[in-house]
Amino acid sequence: MSLNQLTVHELHEKLKEREITAVELTESIYARIDEVEPSVKGYLTLTKTLALEQASNADVGFQNGNEMPPLAGIPIAIKDVICTKDVRTTCASKILSNFKPPYDATVMAKLQKQNAVMIGKTNMDEFAMGSSTENSAYQITHNPWDLETIPGGSSGGSAAVVAADSAICSLGSDTGGSIRQPAALCGVVGMKPTYGRISRYGLIAFASSLDQIGPFTKDVTDCALVLNAICGKDPLDSTSVDVPVPDFTESLINDVQGLRIGVPKEYFAEGLDAEVAELVHSAIQKLEQLGASLEEISLPHTDFAIATYYIIAPAEASANLARYDGVRYGYRTEEPVDLIDMYKKTRTEGFGQEVKRRIMLGTFALSAGYQDAYYRKAQKVRTLIKSDFDAAFEKVDVIATPTSPTPAFKIGERTADPLQMYLCDVMTTPASHAGLPGISVPCGYVKSGLPVGLQLLTPPFDEETLLRTAYTYQQNTDHHLKRPIIAKTEGKI
Amino acid sequence: MATITPKDVSHVANLARLEFDAEETQHFTEQLGRILDYIGKLNELDTEDVPPTSHIHPLQNITKPDVVKKSLSIDAVLENAPETAEGYFAVPRVIDTQSN
């Protein structure tokens, strides 16, 4: 195995024992990028000079025999929605094509504190709005398992580069499933922590009451290591919550004896792909064999989660995206007639179709005469969805579901019909409404070879049970060890 | 819930500071109409006595001491601006100098 194929914890041992250097490791990642990026197209910006500098700084620490943190010298890719000081941050939008943030997001400062190595910025749906990464203004990212399919979204680039071994791990953001769904579709581990666990300072806002940063990794151990680095209350984000941050590696316990797992019947209803259903059922049975008890539960308002989400998220987005006006940063139209004309032309030329659609939907839902019927109504249904989970967690410790109703679909298959694309999020938006932590772990492959994800959910701030369950599953299965063989596609795509 | 007309779309576009030509307005009218139809399923639920959730955690105002702290330099703040003048963001003229 070459270095770029290893996990964070395996590489940390090698770096600590000085079998390898961080510079060698970083070089191996860029060699892999040269090899597969023309097919995968997961990165928007590569930061090689900076990365080699960060790697050699980490090497100095290792060479001096310092106690180095677990992410020291580890190559990590960052979704292009997270502000990186002096490094172009586009949100995959034309309107931010030339934006270089004057500050780092809090998560970036935390990664730097661990001497992690930033490889580059990854592709995404524009402003994180989408489920396939096809809404990027720049490029289409291809799923490493089948280059003709989408990697999921909106953090499709961050998922694809980890699956392709062209990053050791990555950060994404999840508003309605944007970490969990691409993790499932790309066969990697993806976690959305509890809302408030991780600072959103420097995360370009989409829907502020839902957005959360989280990691993509190759296994659950790495997930715990990245969480350890980035969690915690931040004075710069008043919605980050002041709760103790445990050492998440202590939750890496190979034991689910006595754990009560709830299986919500609404998640196995019509619309679920038969092969996905079978693989997820057998994953849940595996957990039962390992000592967990299963209970069928009901989350009766599941079917309303998408409708609720597509009011609340666009409403918040329409307010958040008002800041893109061509005044302080980003794109500005040429030769506007006056100020209002400048706003309108800048935004009309700078935003893509899906972003405009959501701004329109959100502005409509908040406009005079409609606010009670739409926005207020959706907020009330959000309460009902949250109450379903509150009731369920009185009976069970963990909820297990599919992450996505289908495996990855073909590029272009759902772009013509926005509503079909929105329905991709049916399994992930409910937990987003309730602010719950959720993880997706690979649980098998359909006959065509595409990966399937098992989603696990726990009550707020119980990432520990989530990690323990997912870790136990991985210790007793090998789905997460399988890697895609990336076809050469010259002339094909 | 309401149906959405091309007139509504033009009105909302103006509120959102976006511009659409006739064809796009028609396109958005149809698409938003279908999405709003789907969202209409929320009316199946009686939410009369349900309190709204705007945020998942109990939020409260957070105050901080009123002391001057280091902030970004003006140069750093203006670095990304499309147009600046004398240390300010520059925008097209807002008020006409000539009356007409």
C-alpha cells in the first residue's frame, strides 16, 4: 500500500516512529492527485506550496522528538465553503470567484494548531445547495466508484477525494445531509456532529440554524481523531454550545452489548431501493448479532421533513445570501446604471440557477402575506419532527436507517427536475431539523459495485454512542476497507 | 396555500434583487409552483397548538465587555472589494446630482 492509501491513525504511527516524513506523505498525495484528478475532479484549488511548508514544519516537530498531535503532518482537504486565509474560497460560485478571505475559519485555526497539512479546497454544489455537486459553477465531480455517476452533495468533492485516496481525510459541511449522503455514495465515513458542537465561524452561511461542519474519513477511528481536533465552544460563534468535549477516541469500544437500536419503519417505506434496503437490513442484523437489541420504532412526521426543509433552509439562505451585492467582495457587474441596477445585475450574473431558485423560494416564503402560511408553518412542523426523535430516544439509544434511498445516480439524471433532486435528502433532513448527530458508514455494495451507507443517529451531544456503534460495526465487517479502482477516462469524459 | 403567478415571481425577484426575462419568469413560475404544491402537504398537519422551532438549542443573548480589541486592518478589509476610494468601498452614484 502506498502512503496516500493509509488512515490518519496508521500514518501517525509511522510519522511518530519516523519511518516516513510528512513531506513524503504530502508528495504521495499530490502524486495521486496528478494520477486521478483528471478523472475525479474533486478539487477546485490546490495549495501545494503551502502544504509542503506545513508538512516540513510538522517534520521539524517529529524530528525534535516533540509530542505531536494526531493530525500533525496529515494531508486534509477542505470544502470550499470554509474560509481559508489568503487562499481562494469560492463556495463553487461565480460570485466568489476571486474571494480570498482575510481570516481563517475557527476549524482551520484548530487544524493548524495540530500541524495538519491542507492539500486544497474541494468542489461542492454552489453555496452547498444540492445533492449531487452538479450545481458547482466550475466543474462536475465524478464518483470514484463509477465515473459516470455523481458523488452526492453538497460536499461531493470532499467525499470523492477521500474515496479516491487523494486526501487522507477532509472537512465538509452538512445542512440537510451534505456530509452523510456523499459519504454514503462514495463509500467513506462521514459525520455531522450535533448542531453547536463545532464553531461555524468562517463557514460561509447557507442555513444558519442547520449548518454544521464535520469530517470525512476512511474509518471511524479517524473520525474520532478529527472530531477531537475541531470540536468545542468558540467565542466567535454564539451558537456553538458550551458542553464538555470528551476524548472521542475513548468511545472506540468494540462492544454494543445492551445497546438499544431503533429501526424507524418510515425509512423503509416505498421509494427505497431494494438492494439498499437489503444491505442496510443486514447491517442492522449484524449489530444485533454483536449484542445490540433491535426495536421497530415510528417517527411519524418523517414524510414532512423535505417539505419543511425546503421552506426553512431557503428562507434562511435568502437572508444570508443578501450580502452578495458586489460592494465589499466578490463579483461585480460591469457598468451598472445605478446602485439598485448593480445589485440586481451582480446577483443575476453571479448566482447559478439552483441558488436563484432557493433565494426565490425563501424570499417568497418570508414575503408579506405568506410568512405564516409557509415559514411559520414549517417551523411548527420542525417542532413535530424534533418531538418524534425526543420520544424515540426515550426507548432507544441509537436509530439506524439507510443514509440515502438509492446508490449514486448518473450524472445529469436528476438535474432537469429540482423536486426529484430535493427528494434525495429524505433520509438525512429529519435529523438536521432536530440538530442530531449522525454518521454514515459503508455497509456494503450493490451489484453494480456502488457503495451503500448505514446512517446512525443519537440524541444531541451523544457522539460517543454514535462512534461506539459505528466502530463496533467496522471492527466486525470489512466494507470500509474496500477501495475503488478508478478507470482512466481520457477522451471519455 | 397559494398558487404562484408570473406577477408574484417578478415581485419576489425584485425583493431578492434578481432579474429574469419573460422566459425565465415563466420557467421559475412553473418550477416554484410545483415545489410549492409539494410543500402544500404540510397543510395535512394540524399545527394550531404547536410552538414553532426557530433554533434547536435554547439561545440567549451573549454580552461581552465593551473593550477595544484588535480587528482587521482597513487594507485587509478592502482587499477583496471590487472598487474602493480613499479607504472606502466605492459604489455607483446613489443620488442624482442633476434634477430632471
